[in-house]
Amino acid sequence: MSDWIKAPIILGAFLVFAPILGLLLRNRRTWQQWTLGLMIFMTSWHINKLTLVLGSIEWYRGHTKGYEASLITVLALALLIAGFLENRRDFRWLPPGAWLWLAYCAVSMLSIFSAPHQGYVFMAGWKFASAVLVFSAAYNQLQEEADLEFLLRVMAFTLLVQVAVVLKLKYLDGQYQTRGWFEHQNSLAMWAYTQGLPLLAAAMSSAGKLTTRWAAAGFIASALIVQSTLSRAALAVFAAGVVAVIATSLWEKPTAKRIRFVLALGGIALLGLIAALDTLIARFNDEGNQASGETRGVMILAANAMLAASPVGIGWNNFGLTINTPYPYGDVINDWERARGHRVDEDYAKGIVESHYWLLLAENGYGGWAGYLLFLAVTSWWCFRCACHWSGTPCRAVLTALLIGFLLMYLHSMLERVLTQTKNLAMWMILLGIIAKFEHWRRGRP
């Protein structure tokens, strides 16, 4: 599809469809709930079913290939318009935390002054700055604590749909590392466990029977998804997350329900481990593991060279350009290939560094990297304080699990740049919007 066709569609979506939908959603609380639920469900769709990209550069191997317009963002804008028209006292276009994210984006845009291709910087700036609409929509649509149970059920349903896709691809189509409807198995795994851990906590909490059953089913679906991806880092992170959630739940209050759930879960996990043991052992002993680790190392060396050349970064979204000729930063990779006895094709387009933090340092410089870490630290601190404040409630269990999931996801980001991808970014923003609303409520409570 040409840009001449895409542009009117995108403009119509943001300038016509979103305002009209906002008018229809005004004062319709249930409709608004389901719209946010649809946004969560959309994070599992094929990327080409929910985005159009202007100025798409298909050959480019950077993390942003054009000016993305996501249907999730359009729905977020519609929800914000509906909230604004309702003139609610607690409505915020930019709720707590949104300004901090935009500040990170603004500092990262300073890398444009050293970017070889400034257009690529604007592509990334648009993608990540517009994500704040999703954050704000989730914040404004969470109007009472009971709304969290509805969103948990939506997450469970979404995971159940995705696990059906995954199991079909694995057992009927013979896919080894299953990607489901995602671009990569690592993206699918991180998306699954960030929802699966709070569902595990909800299943063990004092929530109602219906929510407990949905949560348990959703968690089991997330476990099957992570196992089917055979992502080594995700498997380790997920296992650590499950242990941490169970431990914190039992430490808070070792109820009979929680003990029974842990025993049942242990039995299911043991059976699953026995069934998948050979595959898991083969995956961890894969011959390509050593080469993969070495590749990550030399890519970090290239990222370090970019940072040394420009403390403000070589340009947001410019790594995929500068890692290749005529720029010198990819020479370390060529030298490594020659040392292994491989022939080097100077015209072959290299990819970008896997570590999210080294990608930030290389592209956005020290300022962008520090701004990103500050955003992570502040929102994680809010999550911790809210978990402490809601002691003894199902919300406490979910908030604690979200905090565990966030911390593990940020640790996982040392190896994977998944949070640069559109769908994972949207899911993360929705969860952070929920945390921001709980922080708002906490500030207003004694």
C-alpha cells in the first residue's frame, strides 16, 4: 500500500474516527471498559493488522522503520477524548509519570544533532512519544479498584487465545521456537510473563471465585506460551518470577487456598517438566548458544564505540545505519567474523545490539539512558509503595506481582530489546498506566 493511500487513512483515524468514537464513548462506562480491554487484546495481534507505517523502509534493520500509526493508539485517543468531554475532576491528559516519559523522549531527541539520518530520529520520537496516549488512557479508564479485576480477566482471555495459536503452531505445524502472532519468540515470551505473573498472584489471592478461575487459566496459558517459545532467558526469568510471586504470597499470609494452589501448581509443573525435559535440555545445549553470546559481546563493543564517538548518542534509531559501511563501528564485527575463519560480505546489512540499555547508550547517549532509567525507577517505586499501601487485599497481591514482573523484565532487557517493539511497548504502557492510577489513589488516601 502506497503512502498516498496510507496517509488519508491515518489522518482519518486520528482526526475523524477517534473524535467520533470519543463522542460515542462519552458517559458510557461499560463501553469504555471494553475499549480498554480491546486495546489489551490487540497487543496480541499480528503487527500488520493493527499498524500502518508511513515512509516505511523495509530494508532497514533498526527498531523503527517508519512513522507508525497503531490502532491501539487511536483507541487510546478516543478514550481520552471521551474522558475529557465528561469533564471528570480526576481526568488528566498527562497523568503522573507521563511527563517523565515525555522528558525522556525530549532528551533522546537531542541525539538528532549527531545523527547521520535525522529522519530516523523523528520516526523513533513519534513512536515513543505517542505511546504516552496509551499510558494516559489506561490511567483515566481505571476509575475504581474493581476495574482491575475486569482487566485481569481480559488479560486471561487474551492469553488463552494466544496459547491456542501457539499450541497449534507447535504441535500441528511443527514450529520449534513458537512465535505465535508475534514478530519473535522473545517478544511473545516477555508479553506472556508480564501478564502471567499478576494473574498468578490474583489466582492465589482472596479475589472472588470467578476472577480466581480466570486468573488461574490465564497463568497456565502464559506458562505454556513461555515454555513453547524455548527462549532461554525468558524461561529463567519466568521461573524466578513464579517463585518470587509464590514466596511473597505465602510470606504475606499462608492461607489454605494458597497452599492448595501451590501444591496443585507444583504437580502440574512437574508433569509439564517431565514432558518437555528433553526439548529444554536440547535447547540449553544448542550448538549456536556460544556463537549467540559472542555476537552479543561484539555488538556491545560496537555500541560502546558509538557512545565514545558521541556522548549524546549517534542518533535515535540510527544504530542500524551506523553499524554498516561506510561507518567504522561495525569493523569489530567484521574482525570477529574473520577471526572465526568466515568470509565477510561488506554489503550485508548488520542488525542492532540486543541489549536495550546498550542500544539506549549508543543511540540516545548518556542523557537518554539516564532519563529512561529514571522513569523505570520512579514507576517501580510507585508500584512498591502502592503494594505496601493496599496490604491485605487482592490489589496488594497483583501490585506485588506487577513489581516483580517489571523488575525481571528490566533485567531481561539487558539481553533483549523487546520493549522497543510496538505491541510490547503498548502492553507495558497499559500496565504502567494502572500503576500511575494506584499511585494517584494512594496520594489521596490517609
